[in-house]
Amino acid sequence: MNEAIPSTATHTCTRCIMDTSDPNIAFDDKGRCDYCVNFEATILPNWDTGAGGAEALAKLAYRIKADGQGKDFDCIIGLSGGLDSSYAAYVAKEKMGLRPLLFHVDAGWNTDQAVGNIEKLVDGLGLELFTEVINWEEMKDLQSAFLRSGIPDQDLPQDGAFFSGLYKFARQYKVKHIITGSNFSTECCREPEEWGGYLGIDTWLFNDIHRQFGKRPLATFPLTDILVYKLYYQKILGMKVHYPLNLVPYVKKDAEEELNHLFGWKSFQHKHHESRFTRFYEDYWLPRRFGFHKRRAHFSSLIMTGQMTREAALKRIASPEMDEHFLKQEFEYVAHKLDLTVDELQEIFETPKKTYRDYRNKRWMISLGTTVLRTLGLEKRHFR
């Protein structure tokens, strides 16, 4: 097993715990990072979970119900079993009075806990669940290709399956409204792209990596480019994506307790642990191969929104989220599930590091679109 790579950071924000492991971070004269400055200047003034949020939520519910008259369901929610999507489903059904279809994409990495949470929500809310199962041979081939590519962005294959599957289903069945669990409360600090936070599903990047390292055609794998679902699906076909968790009081600990009390839903040790691969990637692969800790961004979001102290975050980030024995077992599990030996996965781990810039991509176009959205006030988070 590889020892953890020591942080090369030389400076940490005085308010949150984002640091110079993000090579493009900037600090003001008080030592606050640009993520904190953006939160105070852009997000906080436009974030209302009080009377204004309640009024906006009611208007949104009315509009979705009106568009859904005569249909089996009036909106669709991508459900992973994690907290954000689970609470969004609860809000949509119980607080907005909607008739959502719960949509789950099984990419082969669900934890038993995630499956259990999904079942409890389906039964407790009395909603219908549609599960799209990704062809495992294709999923495995694409994930192996991404690992061999050497880039930090190892969750892109799963994200490609999740978002593309959802959007394609919505288009096929002419579902106009998509409810997402994305929110400011736990995600106001978005991890930088250097940490594997690429801005979306870029088919040029996917296809170039798979062309070089894949071994079989992706005949059935759902892959919809970000520009297609941002421009064609949303702007031309009129598909709308809604963020109800930004309109209601949403505190991580309280939401976990509420879902547990109502449905028996079980909380995870950390964000994204509903996927066994994502847990391995964020807790082992990314910090030990590249020195990046996405927990920094996750904890910083909670610090900014008053749900965690900076001292508690610094203490927790000082040690791995999972113990060494567990991580060793997960390394072996991931290798075998991808039809690799442990030695083969170790060899991949030790290959030269690369970034998306080493492959064909349309990053500049995606960046332009993000800049336009921020200029129009449709995106508040700080993307870089």
C-alpha cells in the first residue's frame, strides 16, 4: 500500500480550510480565500430559505404541477441514496406536493447502505422507482481506460452514466422538470478542476481517453455532452432543472436525523460514500496519488454555512477518513472488480500523472458557457 502523499500546501484560508493545493486559489488582505469571498458576496445575498424561499418554493410547485397535469408523474429526481438527493425527494413529495418519478442509475458500485436507503425512501414516500442498469462490461472498460489515462478526474465515468442516463430518460418521456439535490448548504465550495472537478460531461474527452485505452465499443453506454443538455435539452426543448434545497432550511445533521426518523434512512460517514468507487477514489486514489483532498471543499462548505467549525474541520482532515486496513481491502476490491490484479492496479497508480489537457477536450467552450451563466446570475458558485 502507498503511504499518503504529504500536502504541499503552504497557505490555508483563515476562514475555511481551502489551501494552496488548489494552485489557482487567491486570498484577500484578511487571508480569506476567493471561495469564501464569493460565498459572502454572491451566494449569501441571493440565498433565502425563509419567507422568500417558501414563497418561491410554492410558486415552483404550482408551475410543475400545472405542467404535469394528466401525466403519470410531473417531475423526475435522480436518486443515489445519498443525503442530498434523498432529501430533495422528500421535499418534492412532502413539502411541494409533487408526483416525482425516482430515477436511479446503477453503475455497479452501489453500497448496500445506498440500496437500503433507496428502498426505504421508495416505500416511505410511496413513489415509483425506475432503475437503469449500466452494461457492466462497458462501464468496467471505460473506468479502466480512465484509470490508465492518468488524470485526476476518475469519477467522470460514473457522472457520465448518472447525468446522461437521467437526461436521456427525461427527453425520451418528455419530462420537462428535473429536481436535483445540488445545493448551497453542503456544496457552496466547489472543488477546483485540478482536484478532479472537471466542469461537465465532455464527450471529446471521454472518446479520446476511451480510444486510447479502451478495449471494447461503448455500444449502450449513455453519454450526453454537457453542451447538449445545457443548450439543446434545456434552452431549446425547454427542460428545466430545479434546486429546491436552496429554498428550504437545509442543515446536514438535521436532514439526516429527519430522514432517519421518518424512513429509517441511514447516514454515511462522509459525502459521496453511497458509491463504493467514489469512496475509494476520494479517500484513497486522489489524496495518495495526487495529494488532493476533496474533503477540504466539503468541510469548507459546512464551515461557510455555519455547520462545522474550522477547528473541527482541521482536526478531521489531519487523518484519513477510512482506516488503513479498510483502504487496503478496498484497493483489492476495486482491482478485482475491474478484472485487474492488485499489482496491475498498483502499476496504474504509479504511472506518470496527467491532466485532461493531455487529451482532446472542449474545456474552453464549457468554460465560456459557465462564464455566461455566472454573468446572467444563473450560477452563483465559484468555478475554476
